Amino acid sequence: MKILIIQQKMIGDVLTSSILFEALRKEFPKAELHYLIYPHTKPVVENNPFIDKLIEYDPGIGKDPIRFLKFLNFIRKESYTVVIDIYSKISSGIIAKYSGASIRLGFQKNYTHAFYTQTFNYKEKPETQAGLAIENRTQVLEAFHKNFPRDLKPKIHISSEEKENFRKKLEKQGVNLEHPLIMCGILGSSAMKTYPGNYMAFLLDEVIKQAPKAQILFNYLPWQKTEAKNIYNQCKTKTQSQIFFNIYESSLNGFMLNCANCDLYFGNEGGAANIMKALDKPTFSIHSPIIKKNYWAIYEDGEKHVSVHLEDFQPQLFKTCPRRYNKKLNTTLYQKLKPELLSLKLSNFLKNFK
């Protein structure tokens, strides 16, 4: 048996969908398992022992008919038995259909019937602590049988040698690893997923007030450096002295190795938070108002993994909202999620990790 899983898009998506490989490997130990992903997401799964082959799909391929046709022919020649399309968009649906696989699994949408032999509906409410991002993915395994485990967790595989090398690097840069080291997702992947800067500065001051020996690393995208610096400048002098602003890894692999040496995560929900969870690190995540918290609140237990959403404090604002909230309201809704609302939860979270 030869199985292809398709998960284009972002780091968190690719990391989360990787749980399917562990389940499939245990069920079909002799199967050949391939993963189709975007190139920039490769580091989060390239050491996964359950994946036999990574197939990199450059987003530009889909915009070039000749390159796309060549890619489709490449996929067909692989002779897959099963294709599981977690992405389930038109482009990935075409890849699944063209593969010639006798079993093609995807999610139910108004255009998906022609691509797949079986589709699944997205769940609206989680049934377990795993959260919808996990449950929606594991349900596709029901195409084989219903006895697959439902509590699989994403994992990043880093060698102790790699971790130790970066530990020494951090120490040379002035970090005292005898004191708590926090990875802060200071900015989200877009403005729509970024907690207001002045509010974030307030919370960073609270972190240092609660844990005065804590040290902080910032995570942000290269073009967000100015915005990150603006937040830094709004912090109190004591807080600034605990932030290592110039410790920054431009590569995803370098960032993950820094994360592996951190004690916990605090900041915007996103790929960085998912990476820290996959490294089995405690996380405190702030969710964007326009995204349902129960989707990416993976394995939230209120202690090791805590997340906050405006709906936690003002549920009446969301009773009549559609699944994807009006993006025009996002800035206004973020302003209502005042840092004072988060302080108690943050304080309780930090008590366990000072």
C-alpha cells in the first residue's frame, strides 16, 4: 500500500496533519507513506520517523499550467493506493483525482464530489480535549475503520545534540538558562491575527512582574521587525532588560531549536504556539476574535495549555456570528479584549513555571 497525504498551506496545518502518519504507520507498518507540503514548512516534519518521503509543492506550480501538468504526471507515476487530501481545495483536489488512486479522501464542499471517493464533514463542536483541528483530521481515518486512536498529538523530532548546540549558542548570547526562558509570539502571521501592540506590551510587563527572573525571546516574521521593536519600546525598562531582542533565527529550523530550549510559550496563537506544543512545552495563546477558539485550542487543559478568546469574556458578542466572523469587526473586537481581562489567567499560568 502506498499512501499520499496532501496538506498545503501553513506550518501549523502541516504539523497538525502529521499526526495521521503515526496512526497509519501503526495500522499499516509496511505501507509507504508520503507527505505533500509547501517547501517552507518542511523543517517541522522532515525528521518525522513515520514519514517515508516528503514531496515539496511550490505554490507557483499551480499558476503555471505546464509546470502543474508535469507535477500531475509525476504524482500519477507514483501509483498511490490512497490519497488523503486534508487541504481539500480545487488545486489539491485535482492532484488527488489525477493520481489515479482507488481511494481518495477529502472534506465535503460544494465542489469536491468529482475529486474524492469519500468525503467528510467538518465538525462544528469538539468532542474531546484534542480540539477540532485534531478531530477533523483523525475522522478521515474512519474510511479504514473506527478503531484508530483519537488522542494523537503533533510532535517535532529534534536530536539532543542539535538542542545542546543551540543551548550553548544561547548561553554565548547572554541567556541564563538556569532562569525561565519564554518564547513570545509577539505578532501573529497577519494583522488579523495580532493582539494590539499596546495591550501586548502591558502583558509583557505583567509577565516580568510575576516572574522577574524570566527572559524573553521574540518571534516575528522578518518584515515585522519594526512593529516588534515598537512593542518592545512600549514595555517598561525592567521588562526591556529581560528581552533579548537581537536573538533571532531567520530559519524555521533555527527557530525550532531555540524553542526546544525555552520553558514556555506566550503570545499570539499561530504556528509558533503549535511548534511549542509539539515540543511538549507549556503554552499561553491569545486567539484572534475572527477565528473560532475551539478549532486551534489543541489539548487545552487550563493548566499546561491555556488560551484566551474574547468569547470567553463577552460571549454575547458571538451568539449570532457566523462561523467566520466579519473581518471588518476584527480590530474593534480586539480592542475589547483588554489586557486586564487576561491578567488573572496569565498569572495563574505563570505560577506553575516561575
